[in-house]
Amino acid sequence: MALFRNFYYVLMLQVALTIAMVHAQDDQSGFISIDCGITEGSDYTDKRTGINYVSDARFIDSGINQEISSMSKSDTLDIQFSTLRSFPQNTRNCYTLRPKQGKGNRYLIRARFNYGNYDLKGQPPKFDLYLGNDPWSRVNVKVSSATDYEIIHLASSDYIYVCLVNIGLGNPFISALELRLLDSTMYADDKKLRSLTLSARTNFGTSKIVRYADDKYDRIWYPIASTNTKDIQTSSPISLGSSTKESVPSKVMSTAVIPANPTADLFYSWTATDKTEEYFMYIHYAEIETLEGNETREFNIYLNDAYWDGPISPTDHTTSTYFTSFYNASSYELTLRRTINSTLPTMMNAIELYNPIHLQQRQTDDKDATTMWSTKSTYGLKRNWQGDPCVPQDSMWDGVKCSNDTDNLRIISMNLSFSGLSGEITPALANLTVIQSLDLSYNNLTGSVPTFLASLNFLKNLNLTGNNFTRPLPAELLKKAKNGSLFLSIEEDGDQDTDACSKGSCKKSKTSKNKNVVIVVIATVAAIFVLLTILIVLWITKRRRAQDSSIRDEFIEPRNQRFTYSEVQRITNSFSNVIGKGGFGTVFSGLIGDTRAAVKMLSESSAQGCREFQSEVHLLMSVHHKNITSLVGYCDEGSHKGIIYEYMANGNLGMHLFDASQNVLSWKKRLQIGYDAAQGLEYMHHGCKPPIVHRDVKCSNILLNEKLQAKLADFGLSRAFTTEGATHVSTVIAGTPGYLDPEYYTTNRLTEKSDVYSFGVVLLELITGRAAISTDIYIVNWVKSMVEKGSVENIIDPRLYGDFDVNTAWKMVELAMACVDMSSVKRPTMNDVVMELQTCLKGAKPNNLNHSMSLSLESMSGPNLR
Ligand SMILES: *[C@@H]1O[C@H](CO)[C@@H](O)[C@H](O)[C@H]1NC(C)=O
Ligand SMILES: *[C@@H]1O[C@H](CO)[C@@H](O)[C@H](O)[C@H]1NC(C)=O
Ligand SMILES: *[C@@H]1O[C@H](CO)[C@@H](O)[C@H](O)[C@H]1NC(C)=O
Ligand SMILES: *[C@@H]1O[C@H](CO)[C@@H](O)[C@H](O)[C@H]1NC(C)=O
Ligand SMILES: *[C@@H]1O[C@H](CO)[C@@H](O)[C@H](O)[C@H]1NC(C)=O
Ligand SMILES: *[C@@H]1O[C@H](CO)[C@@H](O)[C@H](O)[C@H]1NC(C)=O
Ligand SMILES: *[C@@H]1O[C@H](CO)[C@@H](O)[C@H](O)[C@H]1NC(C)=O
Ligand SMILES: *[C@@H]1O[C@H](CO)[C@@H](O)[C@H](O)[C@H]1NC(C)=O
Ligand SMILES: *[C@@H]1O[C@H](CO)[C@@H](O)[C@H](O)[C@H]1NC(C)=O
Ligand SMILES: *[C@@H]1O[C@H](CO)[C@@H](O)[C@H](O)[C@H]1NC(C)=O
């Protein structure tokens, strides 16, 4: 019963300081060997192992190079342990490994840590090691010895990210990172495809480390101290038997231990961190002595005193591997006990112990990841783009959005605006085949706009503003932009001169760069056409001026509406109270006497708002209606440009409909708001001469005062027509996605009916409480499909809990759908819309809409000022 302990095995893998022999160079094509913390370019071949090490500079962006303290240095230490990279800044720091053999292969990955008191704190940090998005291990190292963490991993992506994560217990660091391609049959856990973290790899009967080139896979075989044992060895080579797949090197198998007392057992014991921790154990054995005919060596295997397997009889100079897996104990003792018939003592050559872990391996699609890495390097981007682009969620790459389905993470949006990109658009982007939104605005990009952008079938939003591309743009791209399948933002040809406005010549600035505005350039505009347009514009301006006085009539205010900048400062109490951000500037609240006012200041940097500013001031000075926000005054003092409006206490309609607002607008209130806004628009279309098209009707441009009375606002894009009843062809399409009239988009023919379309979308929003475009669903299509299914009650905003009048609801839906008819001639006029809404409001039996529409196509010529 008195059994002696031959071995004591410590879980932590202490790296014994022994000198391995240098062997002839072998194939390192499956290796990535990184010595962390050496200066870039100081790559070298390790004299002891013959392994070629490179600096980590091209595998990671973060961290700083450090050296261990001089006290900790020693000649016996592996040279890789004398420097390290530490990470004082970021929480998460990732090395990107891209083995050329790619995914589908099994790799051994080894992270090596030697603290060496580099920070002179005498206290090593604790931190977490991740493989991509999956936790691998907590790193817990000793002050004065090196520790290895190893994992055998079947890669399902081409990219392998090794990440060090600060957990608040000191700055992570790393000394060396090694990746080795294994043969695919080695350490296979084929059923569950788990990865194996190394718990122990022990070579018996020696005091020397064995690794490359004795082991062509560069596994490190650690020696172990033992008592009451005897080392045996052979100089003959040990071949691999058919039962082993692990390719254990001959050098490892040719040494072994036997008990000093020939009849005694051999023990190998360890403690588990957790009972549920599973173990994979590989016992590699080979007979290394030459046996006489009457000699036998035979032993049984016991685990925690239970018979496990046997009898086993090692084959002469041939390696066999016995594999087993187990869990459910807090400590383990493996016993090898000779059988009664054995004439020789039991023996151990080598044992490996692993813990299988399941890694989810959720990573960005390889092709997308390749594009992202190549884009990063092409433009020398210095932002914190590291690790996988899409996971984990909280360290997704800046400006990148990914699809969130479980099996395949794809890049669906990339925002590189203001990123200092220069050169051409990289062809790599062609491989982002499911991208929906690409923002390359405000960089220094040059060259031509590549045609492949038109073949990205999911691309809906492309912003190229603020670069210097050559023209013309690819015809395919323009075609997509024109038929509405792509929102393209780019300035009009030749319009690079954004300074025009501050020089005081607003008319030069041709294009709106309002953020919400879609601009499509028709590249093929003939010179004659441009001339014609200029003439028309000049003529309009002239006529408008001539008519201003007649329109203003009784509304002319005696007071000069112009304010100085210092007056505006006083009104707004030095711009202390911001109440919103408008299309081209910030909106402040102010006080004129006792009356509250809203002051929109054109931001000084935004030269592009200048034209809207002029246009809006002119328009508001001439247009007065109870459902149009009224102008109190304006300021135009050099770069200080501002407009002062009446104060609208209840903000914009969108805030009441979509934001999680507490007070749900009642059905009646919605009808009233729709009716108010319709009257404002009707006045612009039919009450002004020439008629004015608002061009940007949407919920956020409908403001509500303290009595929830609705008024139209934001006339920066509005245009007046001279030619009565005719359409107006423009080179620039403006409006907001979701509200934009598709017919106008395709034909460039602007009429009041484009506003009717947008107003129809507003009505749908009022009815449904849904935004024009939400999670890719376009409200018009949605309502259409619901109507076709006949489920009108499901259209109405559920927050009303059924509290609405069914008849008027039907009527509203019908009216809204008529407004958004694809064909502008079939849409009602605003006159019709106002009448319909009025009948709805009164709850009267509605007219037949189709009938009233057919009456209403007359014209907008009648001068019906009211
Ligand atoms: C095996 O045979 C040899 C002689 O051939 C003898 O010396 C030895 O004692 C025998 N050993 C055993 C265990 O019988
Ligand atoms: C684990 O061990 C306990 C006794 O220690 C035993 O009752 C239990 O059945 C074991 N569970 C498994 C899954 O082997
Ligand atoms: C020992 O060897 C004898 C004869 O070869 C055999 O009959 C017996 O079963 C063996 N005993 C064991 C425990 O293997
Ligand atoms: C993405 O999916 C994961 C799990 O399916 C979920 O936890 C996460 O919140 C989702 N993220 C977003 C932005 O929807
Ligand atoms: C891109 O980021 C900028 C801020 O850097 C932001 O103004 C812009 O709206 C973003 N673009 C998109 C398409 O979200
Ligand atoms: C764009 O390039 C010009 C000239 O090469 C340079 O002066 C300017 O600073 C660059 N702008 C940006 C935003 O990089
Ligand atoms: C796109 O991906 C394919 C296949 O992965 C690759 O061959 C090609 O070079 C990539 N294209 C670009 C422009 O990077
Ligand atoms: C680029 O245009 C898109 C709309 O097409 C817009 O959402 C985005 O904010 C714009 N980017 C910048 C920097 O203004
Ligand atoms: C745009 O590029 C042209 C040459 O392609 C160059 O002459 C011009 O100065 C550039 N403009 C800006 C604003 O960088
Ligand atoms: C727009 O044009 C593109 C290219 O010509 C075509 O693929 C797409 O289907 C069209 N989309 C619509 C909505 O007409």
C-alpha cells in the first residue's frame, strides 16, 4: 500500500532553462514566428532553434516595445523572452495572423509570456487572452518565470486574431507569438470540432526541452523533475506505429522513465481548476529496450485508482498512442502498474494533456475582412481598426456596420468620410458585395469614379461629395441614381468652389450640400442647356423681384427686418440655448422683448448653406400664411448669417410621431395637423404667383406651435416657377430620401405634384406612426401591401389602440395613396387634398376621391391670393 510518488506535476508550465541543439534548417513554411517588442526590421534566426523570428510591428498597431529588467536577463533564457510589447492604452489589443495555408487547417498557436519585471513593479499583471471573439484563457504569470499558453485550433476563417484584453489588473503584455501548421489528422476531435488548450506536454527521461527541428511541428516538449525513477534511453530511432496520428518525434520517444524499484508503479498527478473541466489525454509509448525472448513488459492504466485500460505492451521501437478523455474530478492521478506476467517494470515515454473548448469562431466573412484590411493598408488608415471588423460588437471597427445574422457576418456599411483618404478609390471595395451604404465624402480622393460601384447590387447610399474626381461619372452609376435605386451624393461638375458664398456671390454656388439632400448630377448637360438654365434663373429672379411688392401687400411690416449681429447676440443671450440643428446651421432660442423667437444661424464653415439662406429669406419675406412659419427678421453681416422665426413651442411633427414621445397625438389631432400643413402647401402652390414648390416636405419640416397648430418650415430648397402650368427641368434633384417623388427623380421635371407626393408620405406617417423609411422598409410599399391584403386596421398607428374613426381612416389612407401615385398626373392637387381633409375633419361622408381628382387637373394659374 505504501506507494511512493514518482512525479509531482505542476499545472503551470514552467519553462526549464535548458539548451536545445541547433539542427539543420527545415521547412518553416507553416510557421509564423513573432518576437514581440523587437524593433521593426530586426528580424533574425534564433541560434538555438534555427527558427526565423520577425518583429510584431506588422501584426499589430497598438502597444509599446519594452525590455525586461537587467536583473531578469540571463544567458539561458530564450532570446524571445528579453523583449515584450505592453499595452498601456487600449482595453483590447489584437494581433492579426493570416497563415498562407488559410482556413480549414489545424494550427498550433502559442503565446509566450515572460514578465521579467519590465515595469519594475515586481507585480505581474493578469489579463485575458482571446482567440478572435472567443475567450481562450486568463493569463496569470509568475514574477520570475516564463509561461506558455497554447491552443490547437481548426481555423474556420483565413484570419486568426489573438487578442489581449485588459481586465483592470494591470497592462497586458506578450513576449512571443508563434503559429504552426499541423497535419490535419493530428489531435482531431472530429465530431465536435473543438479546440484544445494545452494543459501539459511532458517528455520523460530527459532534462532537456525538445522542440524544432527535432519536432517539425515545433511543439515544445517539456522535461519534468521526478524522484525514485530511473531514466532510460536509446540511440536507435523510434518509428511511428499505425495507432498514432500525432507524429511524436523520435527524440521524445527515445527517452523514458521506469521506477527505481522495478515492481513499483509510476504516477502522474495534477489538480483540475474545476470538476467540469474535461481532459484529453494522449499517452505515447514505445519499447526502447531490446527484450530477450523470455522478457515481457506489460502494464495496466488506472485513473484515480479505477482500472481504465490494459494490459498494454509497448511495441519494439515503435510509437503507439493511447487516447482517453474524462472529467468529473477535482484532482487526478494516473497510475501505470505492471501486470503479474510482466518481467520488466512499467515505463512512461511522453504524455500530453489538453482541455477541449468550444470556440464559436464568429468572424467577418473572409472576403469582406480581406477588403477591410486591404483598404486600411491602401490608405494608411491610422484609426483603431484592429481585430475582427465586426466582432465583438463593442469593438466593431469605427464607421463599419455589419449584418447581424448568425452564420455570416458581412459588411453592410462603411463610413470613411473625413478620413484623409487620398489617391483613387481602391478596387478592393468591389468585393464588399453586400454593402448598402458607402460614405467616402470629404477626403482627397482623385481619379475617376470606378464603374464597379454600379455593380454593387445592394448599394443604396453612396456619398462622394468633397473629393476631386474626374468627370464624367460612369453612365451605369448615373442610371442607377436616376431610376431611384441609388442615392448618390456628389457635387455638380465643376462646383468645387465652396468659398463662393463667403466671398459674397451666392449665385455662384450651384449646389445644395445639405446633409439630408440627395443630389444627382446629370453629367451630360449640354452647354446650351446650361446657358438656358442661367437665363431662366435670371429671369425668375427678375420677375420675383417685380412681384415681391404685390405679394407682400398688407403684410408689409413697418419695421426693418434686418438685425445686426450684436442684436442677434443679445436676442439669443450669446447663443446660449440651442434648440436644434437645422439643415445648414444651429437653431437657438431667443427673446425679442417678451416674445420668444427661434434663431437659425448659418454655421460659418458651411458655405453651402448660403444659397438656401438667401432663398429662404427671400421667400419668407414675400409669403405669409397662418400655416407657414413667419419670418421675424434676418441677419446678414459678413459671415454671420441668420434667420429669426416665430417660436414653435412644440418642435417638429417627427418628434411627436416617432420619437418615444409620451403624448400620443390623437386621431383628430393628426387630421388637424394634416389639414394645417396641407393649407400651407396649397397656399404656396395656388396662392402665390408664380407658384412655389417647397421641394422638401417632410415631418421634420412641419413645426407645431404651443397650440399644436402646424406650420411649414425650411424653404431653403424652394423654387418658384415662372411658366404657368408648365414643368421645370432642373439639373439638380433635391429632396429627402423617402419623401422624394420617383417621377421627378427619373424625369427631372419638377412640378407641384412632387410636393404632393412628399405630402402623401407625411400623411402615411401621420396615419401609421412609422417613419418613411425604417429598417429598410419603405412606408409606401408597406401600406400598399397591407391594403392589398385588406388589413387596413393594421395600418393605423397601434399606439392609438383603435381609437380612431374607421371611415375617416379609410379616407385618409385612400387620399395618401392617391398622393403617392407613381404617375404625377393621377395625383390630386393640394386644392383637392385640402378639401378632402376638410371633409374628413368634419366627419362628413367623404366624396368619391377619384371623381374629385379628375376635376382637379386644371392648373395652378388662377391668381387666388387669400
Ligand atoms: C530469461 O532467459 C535468460 C537466459 O536466456 C535468463 O538468464 C533469464 O534469467 C531469464 N529471465 C527470466 C525472467 O526468466
Ligand atoms: C461524477 O461523480 C459523482 C461522484 O463523485 C457521481 O455521482 C456522478 O455520477 C459523476 N457524474 C458523471 C457524469 O460521471
Ligand atoms: C499470464 O500468462 C499466462 C500464460 O501465458 C496466461 O495464461 C495468463 O492469463 C496471464 N495472466 C494475465 C493476468 O495476463
Ligand atoms: C446581433 O445579434 C446578437 C446575437 O444574435 C445580439 O446579441 C445583438 O444584440 C445583435 N446586435 C444588434 C445590433 O442587433
Ligand atoms: C459618416 O460620418 C460622418 C461623421 O464623421 C457623419 O456626419 C455622416 O453622417 C456619416 N455618414 C453616414 C452615411 O452615416
Ligand atoms: C488634400 O491634398 C492637398 C494637396 O495634396 C493638401 O494640401 C490637403 O491638405 C489635403 N487635404 C486633406 C483633407 O488631406
Ligand atoms: C476579390 O476577391 C477575389 C476572391 O477572393 C480575389 O481574387 C480578388 O483579387 C479580389 N478583388 C480585389 C479587387 O481585391
Ligand atoms: C453623405 O450622404 C449621405 C446621404 O446620401 C448622408 O447620410 C451622409 O450623412 C453624408 N455624409 C456626410 C459626411 O455628410
Ligand atoms: C483636382 O485635381 C486636379 C487635377 O486632377 C487639380 O488640378 C486640382 O487642383 C484639384 N483640385 C483640388 C481642389 O484639389
Ligand atoms: C435601375 O437601373 C439599374 C441599372 O440599369 C437596374 O439594375 C435596376 O433594376 C433599376 N432599378 C429600378 C428601380 O428601376
